Amino acid sequence: MIVGFALPVFLAALSLGFELGQWYLTRQAMQNAADSAVVAAAGNGGANYDVEAKAVAATYGFVHGADDVTVSASNTAACPAGGSTCYSVTISKNTPLYLSRMVGFQGSTTVSGQRMQTLTSAAVADQGETERKYCVLALAGLSGHSSEEGIRCNGCPKADLSGCNVYSNNTATCNGHTTQADIGDAYGTNNGCGEEANSNMPHVYDPYAGLASNIPADPCGGTYHQAPTKKKDPALPSSNLWTGAKTVNGNTSICGDLQLSGDVNVSNTSGHGGVLIIWNGNLDTDGHTLQTTSGYLTIVFAGSNGSYGHAPIGGGELNFSAPRTGVWSGVAIYQAPTLTSGVDISEAGNEPTWNITGMVYLPHASVTFSGAVNKSATNGLSCFAMVVDNIRINGTGLIFSACDQAGVDLPSAIVADRAELVY
């Protein structure tokens, strides 16, 4: 008799325990699916993050819109540390009631006239961020830069930018070869530039324009000597023809073209190096070598727009290292950002040969890179970087490493990193 009275209670408890156990296992599976889906959504970080979240949930058996399953994703979820930039995924499933109704449990919802229990699991992930540095930055696409394409490489079978990341503020196109850059990022579409090629990245702005405030006032009084192009043109004065040993301490200005008539050995005693400022003129190596025998050097092209050139030209070699301290730290060549004409370079790295340690800043120049850059033989670390308007790569390679020791502050951006669960 006692067993007879106790049996219904025992069966009800056993039934409820069985159904609760099934709910628990289902919720655990849903939680695993939500965790994986939200990490995938945050890692995606793009406009279709919700599509990726639902696809990942489906691999766990929770297909949105099927079997009373709902998968929802958001990229404006509250973060535990504050803000609303986290990603969230919520998975809901309506489960029919079976044995639990024996004890009067009515569930939480009604679907098509049937009482059901809604099971829910949720997860929140933060899209991690990291600083990414670039040894080539193309400004094309930003305000004041009209070029439609920032980086182009046609074939480039010998180009080797390994150890280097590149960025274009417009598009990037590399046909037939990635240039072997570790990562290629572009604000627009990146077609094959970089072993990892990313499109639709945030803008990277010009970090060096402010250095122009360190250029002193123009001392030339409006007279800028130009190298003769015709027989009747006057020859350059001796002040604009360099050969032999030269000392460049602090700011040294040249009015007009500076032409080498022989090999030039530059030295300075300042720990911050010397600054050679060429006003409305080119640096014409004319088949000779300009090198530092001691100390460091920054070459600045300044002046105004017009018929003047503002670039290194000629055969021969540039062999020097940028200073590692001071206001020009890390800067080897600097075109003033107000210069927009006479700034293009068609044989960069080749005429003259560039053996340079430091940053080459050419913000409005269309640059065709045709040669390999090696480090400076004097005080040189293996670090080279460029900021240009746009660049076409035809050469054999660029060197990038040890830039922290060389004093070069590379362009950088904060980019999405590996996502992590926060709730």
C-alpha cells in the first residue's frame, strides 16, 4: 500500500529530473554554440558579422529559423569594461513539455497551442585591438591626395618586402606577385598586395606633416640657382657644387639645385645629426656618392611650387643614416608637405642608389620604386620606410627591421586583433 501511494510521486520526480537533465544538456550545447559564434562575429568585425555568427551556430546544430531556434547577433553590446562596442550572440530554442506537465509545470510560452519552455544561452566577446606598423604608407585617397590608386605592383617577381607591412589609403593592386609583404592593408580594395591582404581597413593619416614646423625661414631672398639645361644658361655657383669633405652641423641651407662634382663625405659632431635644407632645387648626385663618414644626416626639400624640382636625381649613390634623436629623429629625406609639384621620383632606389637607414617622406610624390634599398654603411641599421602619395613597385626589395633602435617612428594604425570572450 505504501509503495502504491509513493509510486506516482516517485515517477513524477523521476520524469521531471529526466526532462530537466535534457534541458541542461541542451543549454550546454547552446552555450558552446553561442561562445563560438560570438568569437567568430567579433573576429569578423565587418558588415556581415551576423551572417558569420549564424553560420557558426549552425555547425553546432542550431540553425536560425529551424526547429524553433532563433540566433541573434549584435555589435553594440555593452562591454564589461564600459562602452557598447562588444559583440553578443543569443541563441533561443523552444522545447516542448513532456513529463514535466505531470507536476503541473506549464513552461514559459505557447507555440501553436502547445505549451513550451524557452531555453536561452548568450555570450559576449570583445574585438581585441593591436597596433600595426607599416614601412610603406600611400596617402592617396586622403584629402589633398587625388590619386586613385595607392600601391601597384605589376608582376614584381623579385620584389621582397618580407618583414614589412604596407598600407594604401585608397586601393592596392599587385598582379602576379604579393611583393612578399607580411600584411597588406587598404582602405579600398586590396587585390593581392601582401601575404595577408585586407580590404576596407580604417584610414591611416599622415603622421609626419607636423615636422614641417622645424624647417627654418627661407634665407635665399628669392634667388634659387638652377643647374644649366642649355649652353647659354649660367653655371651653378661654387656654393651649389659640392665635392670632398663637408661639415653639416645644425641647419645648412642651399639656395637652388645642389649638384655633386665629386664624391662628398659629410660629417658632423652633433648627436642629433646635421640637416641639409635644399630650397627650390634638386639634389643631383650626377654619378657621384654623398655619404656620411661620421654622424647622421637629414635632407630636407623645401620652398615653393612652380618650375622647381624637389627630389634626389642622378646616378651615383646616397649612403647615410637618419639621426636617432632630436626633432628629425628617424627622418632621412623629407619633402615639405606644401610641395605638390616637382616632387615625383621615377627611379627611386636606382638613380641614385639608395643605401639609406631611415624614413623617406614624399607625401605628394608619385614614386616608381626600381631598386633595392640597403642600409647605410655608416651607423646604419637595417631599417627603411617610405611615406608617399602613391607608389609603383618594380624593384627587387626593401629592408625593414630594427626600426626601434634606428629611431624611426613608423606609421601605424590600431587594427582588430583576435577576439576574446568577456561574458
